[in-house]
Amino acid sequence: MAYIDVPTSTDLSVNGMKVLTLVSATCNKEDHGAAVFTLEADGACRIAMTGIGTAFATGDWIIIRDSVSTGNANMNNDGIYEIEDGATDADWIEVVTPVSPNVWNVYDDAAACDFDEIDTFILHPSTKNKALVFVINSAANSPEISFEPNPVMTGCHETGLPKILCKPLLATSNVIQIDTLPYLQTESEVLTGAINRKDSILMRLIPTTAVSGATVKVGFIQLA
């Protein structure tokens, strides 16, 4: 799964009870091992590793970690990618070409590479003030939470691994308060169905390395 829309909870009181609209996600795809990164003749960015093409499918979003080259400690392809072709062969996948200034490095000695599926929750703030995000872990795997930055506010594009805002621990209920403006998206792009990136906040759910599955429920409240 890639994008999950989260309704904004505005009226939390129903028949005298407090009600919060929650949506669920489970990131349960992962793989680990020695990976080879190539640039194909048609320009495709390919990752070859035994069995990786059976773990992931076209349209999945993944985070790559620990992909450092054993021959060059300064070379890696760590980051977040969308799989452009994950159904052709059992032992390789192709990812959407990184946007500048990210660079696709070509090497064949990433011995301890880790791949995990991620989900992105689409939040819809109604003002440019603070908001509350509820993250309820239903499994003891402590996923990481990252918000995609607003390129206008930050003045630069994100490179490499994303900045982690928090790490809800184990099977717990958590409340995260954020300022909406630094994360409010400004570019127009249809993410899923008719839901547009523009004026939304994108919250990523990133599973712990080497732990399959990050099962959570997420709710969103816009503060006045």
C-alpha cells in the first residue's frame, strides 16, 4: 500500500461519547541481503537481489537503508523510492528515477542492504496552525514517523534518508503535535483517486529495520 487518506476529525462528540475517526495500515513487506544497483540501457534504476522481486510489487513505496558499498563507504542509495517495476522478475525490481539532487549510484557490493515497505498517510489541515496526529500501535514494533517537508518553507529538497520526527514505542497510543505550515504541500499532484498533494500533509510510517510489519491506526485533529 502506498497512500492512505485520513479524514479530519472535527466533531469528536457523538451522543455524549468522544469519537475519533481512525484509519489502519500494515507495512508487512521486507527483504534484506546483498544488493546490486545498476542503471539499465533504457535508463531504469534497477536493484538486483535474490528474491526481492517476489517481496515487492509495482506501486509499493519502500525505504532503503544500510545500502553502503563495502568498497566505498561514501557510496549508498539509502532513501525512499516508488517501485516502477516489481512484477517482471523474482530477483530484481526497478524504482522511479530519483529527482535531482538525489543521485542513483551504481555498484554491486551492498552487503547488508535493508528494504522495508512504507505507507504515507494523507492529512488535510484546515488552517496553517497546529494539529494533532494520533498514532496507535497495535504491535510491539516501534515504527518511525516522518513528515514530508514543504520544499518552499525548507528552501531545499530532501536528500537521503528522511528526518525522523518521533518513534512511538511498542504497543502504545501516542499524540503528536505538529506545526502544519512547514509540512503543507504546495505542488499539485493527484496521489490516489481524486486526492491531491497540494494543501495536504504527508506523514510516513516507517517500520523498524529487520522487523516485518508496522501495524498502526492513525487519526488527525486540526486545532483552532
